[in-house]
Amino acid sequence: MSHPDSFNCRRNLEVDGRTYQYFSLPDAARNLGDIRQLPVSLKLLLENLLRCEDGRSVTAADCRAVVEWLHKRSSEQEIQFRPARVLMQDFTGVPGVVDLAAMRDAMARAGGDPQKINPLSPVDLVIDHSVMVDRFADPSAFADNVAIEMQRNHERYAFLRWGQQAFANFRVVPPGTGICHQVNLEYLAQVVWSHDDDGATLAYPDTLVGTDSHTTMINGLGVLGWGVGGIEAEAVMLGQPLSMLIPEVVGVRLVGKLREGVTATDLVLTVTELLRKRGVVGKFVEFYGPGLDNLPLADRATIANMAPEYGATCGFFPVDGVTLDYLRLSGREPQRIALVEAYCKAQGLWREAGDEPTFSDSLTLDLASVQPSLAGPKRPQDRVALEDIRAQFDLLLELSGRKAELDTDFVVAGEHYGLHHGDVVIAAITSCTNTSNPSVLMAAGLLARKAVELGLSRKPWVKSSLAPGSKVVTDYLAKAGLTPYLDQLGFNLVGYGCTTCIGNSGPLPPAIADCVSANDLIVSSVLSGNRNFEGRVHPQVKANWLASPPLVVAFALAGTTRIDLTREPLGTGSDGQPVYLQDIWPSDAEVAAAVGTVAEAMFRHHYADVFSGDAAWRAIAVSPGATYPWDPASTYIKHPPFFQHIDQPAAALADIENARVLALFGDSITTDHISPAGSIKPSSPAGLYLQGLGVAPADFNSYGARRGNHEVMMRGTFANIRIKNEMLGGEEGGNTLHQPSGDKLSIFDAAMRYQADGVPLLVIAGKEYGTGSSRDWAAKGTNLLGVKAVIAESFERIHRSNLVGMGVLPLQFVAGQNRQSLALNGSERLSIHGLAAGLKPRQRLIVELLRADGTEERFEVLCRIDTAIELDYFKAGGILHHVLRQLLAG
């Protein structure tokens, strides 16, 4: 590939006898201007533009705009970013591969070459979201759950095996290996990438986008990356740049060090609360300051992981000596480590003591101020000090009108105990956020050992589980001698994957489940995850608390969240004396000694043959051929309808006339609300559809596992059991009022009736619409229901772009207006004008409102198609339609 190299900055770099070519930032700065004060994350964007300059999608003016950012500390310049690679997990990866397979079919039908549909950027798909906690607290739990997973997901896995052989540049990490973000951190990421380029070896920063919002975890390693929808990721795979505005960058200056007994989890929950209050949605966050010297790489990764929870695009940590230490520990090749050091130092990307870049905004956090915490009961930014958890739960009970039942003992059939509000029914050490961090996992194991030695045990109503993010974790827990104690408390290994945090918590024991349902109990889960949105962890568990792994074990011992663990005993020891949390909490020195047993050989052993899989994976039959042989009887993998008319010109944009409101929502509607990932309710439209095909409820699997079937997913759209449509008052569940009949229907059934009548639809919502995971089906399902536009007070970054990518128009109320100020109740007809006349990015459009009583009003909305290339996507009907039309055109 030839490069214009307008700034004459292509240079050679000698590293241990090898010559690499690179685009030198210091040399480019001679023509661009001083960039030393530029945040490191923006230096990485600048390098990307210098290297990808082609005079068309990237120009010299784009490079200058990054440097000019220093004067305003913000920019309205749109740039085209080309990540080095793409990371996927199977929930989002399966529909991605389904789309690619459907695009190949469409290309073949139109007379083109299906092989043109092929990843141009390296893609790694890690199967990590499908294992469920069906078996627990038993030595055979892991083997049993793996066997169930392989049987339950055979169709999906056969499809991915087909994709593995059909597509170039596409690797699959088989099930039972680990969580994609932890595998990325421990193995896939290289920090500095290299490949052959016109006979030379080109070195450049490792950057990526991923189809999971917690892709941001890798920023802890100095790798710039973030989550995008599967739709955007597919476009990147197919050679399209990622359109973005040069972001604002918020600096977080860290000082001091964590106090004795305070964990990385406590720190990240504090950071999440702090930054969510500050407001960093759509911005980069970059950490700097002397406190980084006291922050191990695993702690940095823990903070970076939860960037979606604090709302940022990413939470970035520059490369320094701590980075190199981790690369050595995790078994990276010496030549790669030498290249990382030499490259980062040559480029001014290396963190030096005293570095104080220029930021759009900055704030300081003293690490010594962090205190033991949880977050909940339904949002990760709602931090609660450990000592306040009892009071917080009691307040929740009071607000629910259940205060009189505080101490009521509800009978559990066939058991010697009863249940109470606030009892912990799920305690899960799970999720990439914390299972990548040896310090908190060793702390959990040490706490378990001390608890067992004092005679404590897990309460019998607690479903406990250990689901690490990689096999390395079980190695080091075993080497430290801690596994037997975790096992004795019921924290047996249940699988390597994203279990409870994604909703794969499995069923509660029948007697527990029956008691909770019969008495509508507000029970708790405590998990070391990053998400605790309503209905996500388990449909019967209404209060969900994020906590460090040692606190997960502690609450399993206590059995309730109606306790102040700083003052009240966990239980009674074998000597008859009360045992308090401080009696079993490990010291920092004990934790450090245990962490010191983690060895490079563990990483090298488990990643030596990471793509091969076990015998069951290798035995899956693979269909050959460039196009996929769709099975009409499959309930997992179905040919999607998105590209049926791709051989015809895209229709011109038209105004939206006389649309009906499909649903009217409040604030913080998450992608979990819009497109659930957990269990499928038998009485829901998706459950009824599956039963109509002969699938028994026991074999439903989950929404996440069914993402390759658009019929299931469109029926699951807005079907979350906790979603509240204001057209129905405070009632929970995915229903609506059909207009003008007034019939109460499921949102799916109403949408189908509107479609049959040719009525366009709108969704109206409050603030932070689309928070949560980068879930492409939240946009795809919205599209298939016939929703033409979503009008909200504000959007979360990924979901907004996904809506555009599926041809759904995101519109924002202008300042001072919302559904309440306009007195919207869902009975109105709305028309949106300004699309047909030549839509422009961020244009103001007029909405004409016709109320049920015949009165008319007009109000303005802001078009949240933010860039010119997004407008191109929208005009084509979506981002993949745009790519496919380009490929068909030659």
C-alpha cells in the first residue's frame, strides 16, 4: 500500500537486529506543531491518521485537526479511524457471522463474487457467553456445565466452525477457554502490532474495536480500543473506517495509594460513581499522575474494563514499565516486548514520571480516599459504602411498600430454613472485570481459607459459583493452595466464561424459586461483575449488588444483604464465638505473597494451543463451501431479511408521516431492556414462537444464544420483564396500548398489527437511552418492528450509532423539552419533516404533533446523525447495506 506521507515521517526503527518502518510522531510534529502535551490516546489517533492517509478518507487536514485540538481542547472535525483488528464474543459474533453469510448469499444472487465478503482486518471471536450455571457447588459442576453447553449450543457452534474455515482472517477461540477480554489481555493483544507492507515490516500501535462494550478493558495495557455494535464491527472487518469526531479527553489524575484492605473493585466502583457524576459520555478518559506508580496492571485493566459503566468511550492508561512487566509475566515473546518499549519511547507514547498532558477537563482522585464498597441495587454507578448496605436495602424495601415484612420468615418447602427479603440467593465470582485480577481472586481464596478454618459455611439458600476469565486463574488458585477452601464453601469451578454477569446464572433451586415467586420476595445477588441492570442477572432477583470477589464470599457466608459487615458478625465459628469480617479479611501482605506465585509458565501452557479446543469441539462436523447451507428447520440460525432488495437502488429519504408511538419510556432504558440477553419467558412472544416450533421451555436456552434467529430476537425486542412503558402507567413487562383501538398487546404483536396497516412507528424516551452493552439486536430488533425513529432526551454512544447503522433515525429533544413538558401519552400521531428536503448531520427537524383530541402542535428535535459518513449509511438503509452496495458496484 502506498502512502502520501504528507509530513515526511516514515522512518526506520532498529530493535534487537530487526528493522521496522513506522510513522514517526516527533518527525511529523516538525511540520504539524508541538504535540508533546497531546493526550497519549490522541497521539494514537494521530498516528493512525498519518499511517492511513490516502488523500480521500484521510487527508493532511485531518492530521492537523488533531494537533489543533490542543488550542480548543475539543474538535468538531470528523475523522476516519482504522483499527488494527476486531474482537468478538459469541453472543454478538454469531449474528455478525450470520450477517456476513447473508451478505455472501446476496452477493451471489446479484451475480457478484461471494468471496468479496471477507474480513480484511484480523478478527478473533472468543466463545465465552454461552456457558450457564446449571450445576453448582459440586466437584462435577464444570464437566456437567460444559457437556450441557456443547449439547445446547451445537447448532451455533457448528455454524461458527463453518465460519472459521469459510472466512480468511478469522480465528475462533473455542468454548471453555476464557472470557474474550481476559484472553485479549493475557494473549491476543500485542500493544505494538506489525505486518509486512510493500516488502518492509511496518510497526504501529495495536488498536481495536470489539462487539462487547467491555472491550475497553484492554486500554489498561496501553491498547486503544472500545466497544461498537456488531454492525459497525462488521463494517470495519470489511474494510470500512470507523467514522468519529475527535473526542474530548478527560484526564483523571491519580495520587496516593489504596489503604490496607481496599480492593481494586472498590476503586473501580468509586471511579464509576465519580465519572458518571462528572459526565464523560462519548469522551475519552485518560489516567495519569503519580498514583499510577502504585497501580498494578491488573488494577488498571479493572478500571479500564468498566468504562461503559462510567459512560466513557474508553479509560486509557499509557504504556510504562508496569506494562512491560505484565507482558513478561503473561508470556509474550521477548522480541515483541523489546519492540513495545523501543516503539513507545521513540513515539513519545511512553509514560514518564511527571507527565501532565493537556486535557479537555481534569479531576483528581486520591486513592487513599477509597473505601470498601458495593454498587446497586440496579445500576453500576450507584455506589454504596459497605457499612451502608443494610440501610440502603431497607430503604429499597420501604420504597417498595414492603417495610412491614422486614423480618418476616417465608417458608421454603421441604427445607429447615425460611427466606427473608434481602437474602442472598446468588453469590457469583464471575466477570472479566475482576476475574482478570489476581489480587482480588487471591483475596477471595484467602478469605475462604480463614472462614473454613474458623468453621464458617455458606448459607444453604445461596447459589454460589466461580467462573474465571481464563484457565490461568484456576492454576494460580490451585498453586496457592486455595482451591479446596473455595470448593468447601461452594465456590466450585462452574465454567470459563461470562456467566452470571450476562444473565447466564442458571435456575435457582426449585424450592427457593417457588418461595421467591409465591411471596414476591425482594432477594439479592452479589456478584463480582460489571452489570446489575434490572432483569439481567436473574428474572427473580430484583436487587443485584456488584462487589469484590472476597466480599462475594463474605455475603455467601452471611446469607443476607441486610447486614453491616463492618460491625455485625458473619456467623458463628466452630468454637461458638462470633466471627467478624475483619477476622477473616486477608492482609495486603498475605495477598501479595499469594499473587507472587503467579508464573509466566501458566500463561504459556494454557495459550500454547488456544485455538484447537477440546475433543468435543474438534468433533463438530463442518459444512464446506463459501456460502452457508441454511437449515430451514433450525431454531438457532436463520437467514435474516436485511439484504433482500440489495440489488435495487436505495429508496430516497422520505418524511415520516402520521407515525404512532409504539412505546413511551422514561430514563436509563438499557440495551438489556430493549433486547434481553437472559432467559426467555414461556408466555412471551419469543417463548410462544419457540413452543410453536416444538421447542420445550427447558430447551429455550437464552436470548443471547438465540441471536442468530431474527424471529426470536424481534419478538424479544422490548420484552424485558422489568421494562416500563409509560403508556401503561407503572406496569412492568413488554406490553403497550395499540392505537387507536386501545387494545393492550405485547409490543411485538402491536408492532405487527401496525405493520399490517402500513403505520410507521416511533419510540419516545427520556435520558440515557440505550445504556449498557453494545448490543446490535437492540437496533436490529427496533428496525424489524417497524420503528422509523427514536426520540429521546439523550443517547448512549454505541446504541445511537447502532440505530443509524440499521437505518433507524435517532432524534434528540432540544434543551428544555421532553416527553413530559410536551405532555405526550402515546395516543398521538407524529409527523417528522425535513428528511426528504436534504437531510444534514445534526440538523434540526420539525415534528408535527396531532393529539387525540384533534389539537395540533409543532416542536423541534435535533437529528443525531452526527457525521457525513453516518448520513451515507442512513441513506443506504444501514451500514452493511452501504458496504454491500459498494462491493456490488465494483
